Amino acid sequence: MLHNLRVATVMLLAFTLLTGVAYPLAITGVGWVMMQDQALGSLIEKEGKVVGSSLVGQSFTTERYFHPRPSATSGADPADASKTIDAPYNAAASTGSNLGPITKKLLDRVQGSVDELHKQGVAGPIPVDAVTTSSSGLDPDITPANALLQVPRVAKARAIPEDRVRGLVNGEVQGRALGLLGEPRVNVLRLNLALDALKP
């Protein structure tokens, strides 16, 4: 009996060290050596300051910038910690809305987004990612159609010809991973940084 207990204890310790310490350290080391940028969070710098990550969406609300898709993340209510409130792009609380397709709150929010786009002069089909949230609430990318939909607003706010802004969007489109995975997309932070870098 004591012999079996000793063997079990040694095996437990050995596998704890192997799978709980050695393996994670080895994988972290491989990631650090082969993909250092990704291992550090794919941070984006501007003039020596970190302005965000290409992997996490953030809020842009002024007319001068391209807007990301809506976010359904929430945070603690400052007035009552047992409740939550809407807190778009809260990276500490990545989540979808979990609202069903016929939920009044979801329908009202989507209709409000559609109405806002119509007020801005958008006519015709509206890309679904312009009015719906992603499952994480922190999607950093939008579809090229969504970005092109925003070109007139951004061009007008910056007094730049629409063709120039449209060319910038087309230059920022990232294709499918490995040529077949996912959909073409535009990273909103990178696009807005490229927009700021445009010469007048």
C-alpha cells in the first residue's frame, strides 16, 4: 500500500512539473522566439506611444474616424456593483449580448443604428457588421463594405476627396488567411492611423 502511494505521489509531481511547468514554459519560449509581436499582444505604436492592439477593438466616435462595429461589452454599475451597465469596448469583459434575434432590446438597438446611418445619408443595403456586434464585443476588424460605407462621412469631416479616402480603405484591406480562411477585412485602428498619416 505504501509503495503504491509513493508511486502515485511521484507520478503526480512528475506530471505536474511536466505539463504544468515545463510544457507551458516551452510553448511560451517558442512563441516568444517565432512570433514575438503576437506574444506581446500585437501592440501598435504611434510616435513611441502604444495606441492600441491590432487584436482588440476600441471605440472611435468622432466623424473624422472610421467606426468599428458596435460592441456589447458591459461593466459594473458604479452606483450598484451587483448590476452591470453597457460599457462598449471594455476589454476586461469580452462578451456578446446573448440577445435573441427577436429580442426587443436588440431590434431597437439595430434599428437605432440603421436610423443613424440613414441620417448620415447612407442609402441602399447596409452591411450587417455596421449594426450588429461581434461575439466578443471587441472585434478589431470591419468588412470592406462597412469601411467603404463610412468613406463619405470621413472625407467630409476631414475635407479630403472621397476617392483618396476610398483608395486608403482599399489599400488597408487584408485578404483571407492563407488565401482561404475567413473573410476580407479592414483593421479599424490601422486604418485610422493611416488616415491620420495622410498628407493634406
